[in-house]
Amino acid sequence: MSGRMTSFLGGSPLSVAVRLLVISLLVGVVLSWLDLRPTELFNHLVYLLESAWLSVFGSLNRTIDYVLMGAAIVVPIFLISRFIKTRG
């Protein structure tokens, strides 16, 4: 079990924990220096995902609207032209 854990973590659990602690401290110092908070980063990520969602599916919704508006003109003209063609 210990060999699997060491293989999974990439080293002994204690050394990995120390490395993660040091890296976390350095990242925390940099984020503090940049005046960023994890909640702000999370909120920006959520906003980015919401904007992407609205952009993709909002434009799809507009496309459907455009097709329906165009069909309101094109389909009746098509049907009238077919009726006229079958008579003549």
C-alpha cells in the first residue's frame, strides 16, 4: 500500500506535504501582494463561465429567432409560388 501511495503522490507523503505547504505559502504571498482573494478568483471564474454560457446559447437563441423571422416571409412565398406553378 505504501508503494502505491508513494507512486501516486510522487514521493513520500511527508515530503509531498512539505512541498505543498511551501508552494502554498509562496502562492499565498504572491496573491496577497497582488491583492487577490480566492473568493474573488472564484467569482471571476463563475462570471467567465456564465458569460461564455450566455454568449454561446444566447447567440443560438438569436439564430433561431432569425430563422423563424425569415421563415415567416420565405415559407408563404414558397407555398404561393408552388400553388401558382401547379395551376399553370
